[in-house]
Amino acid sequence: MSRAYLGIVEKDARSAWGMWFPDMPGCFPAVDEFDELPPAAAALLHEHVNALERHGIAIPEPRPIAEAMADKEVRRSLMAGATTMVVVA
């Protein structure tokens, strides 16, 4: 079953492009070029879900996008210049 997770994309002057998922703790893709982020994020999210399944850990369900966007940490990141990307696992 496919699930769509909201990813928060962040970048500062001295770092790679990074992403975190409010509804998928522990999954943090990072790449040097922005164009590499969508496929890298999808691959890592897929691997992360598979690892959780292999270890018998429940897969966190993604919240509706509007609900995730209302999250305090998400709003704080967006106000600091982050953007979003939806990634399917």
C-alpha cells in the first residue's frame, strides 16, 4: 500500500539539501543537488518503511497534508525558509 508523506525541505548556505518527515521519524534524506532530492527521498523513505516492517515496527500513518502543515515544527521551518515536497513510500 502506498502512502504519501509530507517532506520538509531545508537548506542553509553550508549544508546539503535535507528533508525530514513530520510523520516518519528517523528518516532524513540529504543530497548535494536539489534535483537529486525527489528520487533520493523516495528511495530512502521506501527503505525506511521496509526496515520498520522487517523489525515488526508499526508504520506511522501520514496525516492529511493540511493537518501536517498545521504542525508547530512544520510551521516554524516554513517560516524560516523551508519548503515542502510530498513523497510516496
